[in-house]
Amino acid sequence: MADWAAFAGIAIAVLILLLGLSRLSARGTGPSVGTADRSWLDGVDSDADHLTVGEMAPPEPQTGEILYPTGWLVLNVALSQGLFAGLLVAGAVLTGVPAVAVGLDPATLGAGLVVGGVAGIGLAGVNTVAGRLAARAGHDPGAELGELLAPTSWAGWAALLGVALPIVAVFEELLFRGVLVGAFAAGFGLSPWLLVVLSSVAFALGHSAQGPLGMAVTGGLGLALGGVFVLTGSLVVVIVAHYLVNVVELVRRRAGWPGAS
């Protein structure tokens, strides 16, 4: 029998760690910082093969410079969220929480991919419209963070789209929808719609690096993804949708289109 209380404790601990990390990231990507050193993500600097490991350490931040260069920021996101996802999976296994409680059902994998694709395209479209409206009003939430994460080489894009963003989508949907909505509703008999609201607030707080308006937009996205999760009961659907929203947002920024993240 599943130990729901123990699993809830693990999930809440992961959430607290994530929120703390978000606050640290916000300090390194705030509005007062300047241009990022983008070569760390790309890994294709012409002199890179002549540097030692020590020489390739990120430079000390100077006045007006970004605290976390692009590649280190992406690496931090990928490693930390990958670790947190592993902790959640290990916690679920150790406490006996069934996969179906977080919305994982191998029988619905194919359908989940299709529905997630449709939902992701729709949400990305809404996000684009909202971003353009915000830009016209003189606001662009998450602009600096989006620019920091957008690479400048094909190798960088491959790493971002093939590694970092999938990890982000899997972990965030596992935590904010699969666990905080699905598992908590199944284990404690709580209303999934109430949990959608609460998890969306936490989802917004977890993106504090995007500023107040960016957090509001992210919270709205969290509500939409939570609603999709409750209606479909599929974690795969919201993972795919979340991934597509992030991809469209970063490509849009790299192409120079205005909008919010």
C-alpha cells in the first residue's frame, strides 16, 4: 500500500528546493545585469580546444555583467531539474505510489503524444498573442531569460532542444501536474481543481526569474496545463504541450519576434 504522507513530504521538499533555486537564478538574471557570455552553451569557440579545464571556468562577474553565462545557466537548469525528477521518481518507487496516480499509463502513450501536440500548438499560439500584446504595452516578461537561454549555434540548439528542454518539461509536469495535482488528489481525496489552482501558484513562484508579469503569465499557463491534465488524466499530454510551448517561445525570441515567455 502506498505511503502517501511520505511521498507528499518528498514532493514538498523538492518543491521547496526548486523555489529556493529559482530565487538564486533570479538574482543572476535580474534587470540590472548586462550582456551574457554566450559561448559556454555553444561549446564551439574557436579557441576552446586550446584551453584547459581550469581556463574554461566561467569568468568572475564584473559590474554590469551577467552573473550566470548562457551555457552555465542552461546546464544548471538541466542538471538540477534532472536531479529533482530523479528524486521524485525514486520517492514514488520507495513509497509505492502507482504510476497511474501521476498520469502515466503506457496504454495511452500514443494518444497522449497526439493530444499533447495539439494542446501544445494551441497554448503556444495563445502565449504568442499574449506576448505581443504585452510587448505593445511596453512589457516583455522573461525577455532577458529568454535571450540568455537561446543559443547561437546548431550544437547549442541541439543541446537545448534535445536535452535541456525535455528535462525541464518532464520534471515540471511531473511535479506540478503529476504529483501536486494527480498524486495528491488520488492519495488524499482532494479536489483536483483546487490542486490545479494551488500548483499553478507554486508554478508561477518557481519562475520568479521572469519577473512579476512573467510569473503571472506562467501562472496562467500552469492553470491551462493543469486543466488539460485533469481532463485527460495524462502526464504525457502536458509534458508534450509544455515542451512545445517552450520551443516555440525560444525560437520566436531567437527570430526577433516580440512576446512573453
